[in-house]
Amino acid sequence: MSQDTLTDSLIDLRERVREKRIRAFRALRGMLKIIGVWKQHQKKPIIGRFQRAVRRLMIARYWCKIAYNKRRYKNIANPRASKAIYRLMMLVRMKLRNTSAGEWRAKWRRASLKIRGVIAIQRVVKFERTEKKIMKQL
């Protein structure tokens, strides 16, 4: 064996070892990246509990909003106005009970429009009161 052949075989061997090492490190780096991603997606139990609680609160708020909007008698700040609206609704219900099936929709619509008008007036009154308070403070 000549010296040249020995050197060539050593160079080849070193090249193959280097390639194997590179492949092994690439595989290791891939595994480390996978583990890192997995760790990022794993939530700590306290964070998960907090997120669940926040989600529950948001859903509860959403359902409360729906329930409030679907109520038959709305809450109004002015007790006299709310009482008047309640009486009006009761009157409408009494009238609806005694009517024939054909007209009740029109009557109900008319009554609900009246109530909306009362609520709108109440809103304007409330706005004006708050404006007066602000003007007094200035």
C-alpha cells in the first residue's frame, strides 16, 4: 500500500464520519425543535384554569346580554316610568287575551312601539340630566 492510497482512504473515512455526524446533529436538532414546540403548546395548569375561568365569564356575559335583551319588561332607571311601562304591557296583555286571532299582532306591534317610544324618551331625559350635572360641575 502506498502512502497516497492510505491518505485517500483516511480522507474518505473522515468524510463519511463527518457526514454521519452532521446527519446525527440534524436529527438531534429536529428532535429538539419538536420538543421545544411541544413545550410551548403545553400550558401550565394554573394558566389553563385561568383561561377556562375567563372563557366561562365571557360566555356568561354573552348569555346575560341575550337574556336581558329578550326580557319582556326592561329595567329602566326611573321607577315611575318603569311602572307605567309595566302597566301598559299588562293592559296590552289583557286586551290581547280578549281579541280575535287576526288582530292581536297589530295590537301587540302598536303597544311595543309605544313602549319603545317611552324608553327612548326616558333615554333622552337621562342624557339631559347627566348633561346638566356636567354643566353644573364646570
